[in-house]
Amino acid sequence: MAASTKIRFRIAALAAIATLASIAFAPTVRSQSSTVPQYTANGQLQTPAGFETWVFVGSNLGLGYKDDLTVTTALESAHAEAQVFHNIYINPEAYAHFVKTHEFPDPTVLVMEIFVAADKEPKGVVAKGVYDGDRIGLQVAIKDSHSPEKHARNWAYYIPQNLNDPSHTLHASSPAFPDAACESCHQAHASLDNVWVQFYPTLRKLLK
């Protein structure tokens, strides 16, 4: 066999091996680049990064619970009176699954940004109405059966940035709240699998 022919065979063989390798490792690459929850060594949730590019599902202004609900503390009532914006995002993988099945997969990540309802801006052009001003809070809901801690129905709730903190510090990680503090209210009053779909038009319209 001529040397040039041997070289061509070797190149073809190497190309075939490279193709097989890329197929074999493709799931790993997808897994590493997905938006699955990440935790610290002591079980805290790492604050999701890049969620601003996820699917925006809805927003509300000054939403508060009814007075007769046990979850309605004086602090919660103050939040509603403050008239802050809540903007909610869902990770793309979970959204794609919900579009097909009308169910939230394991895992699902929902992030809520909380903003001041501002009525003034540097240019002074606003005559009426309000818009998203400074961000003062960040909350995360996670459905994850593989989390370090076990939670009711696999849902857990985290606050990396607390709007009650005057400094509004964004933490790199945060512990889960006790199920009785958050999960039980979501289970009792959210319209689908602990998620307030009734308030999120991007999800709500898919169920019609």
C-alpha cells in the first residue's frame, strides 16, 4: 500500500474516532452547561447566574396574601404595602418541558427579582406611573430531588438577597427555608405543583 494511501486511512480513522468521542461526551457537555441547581459543600444553594436570560413568565406589583392566611405576617403585609415589583424567570430546560407536558420537571429553577417601584428617574421625563427601580431582593424556588436536604414534594425556597436587609447584599449562596415557612403555603395556594401559575401569564396560557 502506498504511503499516501496509508496516511489517508489513518486520517479517516482518526476522524471516525473523534466523531464517536464527541457523541459519547455530548450528554456530559450538555449537563455541565445546563441550569441545574448547584450547592455548596454545606448544602446551601449557589445563587443562580445568568437567570436574566431565562424565560420571563410574569410580574406583579404589590401582591399580598389575604389577612386570614397564617403566612400573612406583619412583615409580609409591609412588603405588599411597599408596592414592589416581583419579576419571575424559569430556567429554559424546565420551560421547554412544561410546554410539552404541562408539568414542572425535576429539576426546576424559578427566580424572583424584587425591585423598587420607582416614579422618578435622572432625566425627569416621568409624569405618572412607576417602573422597575433598584433591585432590593432575590428569591429562588427549586424543585430538586437530588438536593443535599430532603424537602416536602422536593421543593425548597431560598433568599440570596433579602429585601429586609438595608444593604441589600447579594450572597453567593443561601440556606433553604424550613418547609413550614414557605413550602406549605405554596402547596396550599399555588395553582400547580407549588408554582403560582395563576399569576404567570407565560405559563398560564399554556394550560388553556
